[in-house]
Amino acid sequence: MARVGDTAGVEKLAQQLDREVPLGTIMQSYTLPSNAPLIELSRKHPERAIELLTLRHTNWRRGLLRHSNPSMYKGLAYLKLGMVATPLLNFKS
């Protein structure tokens, strides 16, 4: 939903899931935090998306999120900033 620009829908769903699954390790440690960078990209805040992706990179790198690709989103954020060479490094990882 965040990738298509429905940030309000994503935030509402994230709040609902946060209430319904407060002790869910996957939900709280991986799934919910993975939405924040995508929301920032949708809001045209690539700097904030890069910051969030860098903070969460360790958890994502463990491979527990099959539906997320932090390197791809980080590369897209760099492209939105006009930094063409930097994304190439991110897409290789």
C-alpha cells in the first residue's frame, strides 16, 4: 500500500496491527518497521527513508522479511536524491 501512495491506509493498518499483535516478534521487529521507509519515500522524503533503512538494515539483512528488499528501497531513495552512482552500490548487496 505504501508503494502505491496510500500512506494513510498503511499508517491506519500499522496502528491496528500494533494494537492486535503487541507481542508478535515478527510484526513488531520487522513488518511494522519496514513500512516507515516506504511511507517516507511516498511522501517524497528520501533522506528520511535512507536514514530509516540504515537503522533497520541489520534486522532486514537477517533475511526474515521475504517481502522487503532494503537495498532496493535504499537505492530508489538515492536515485530520488539525484545520486546516481550510490544506488549501484546498494543494488549489488
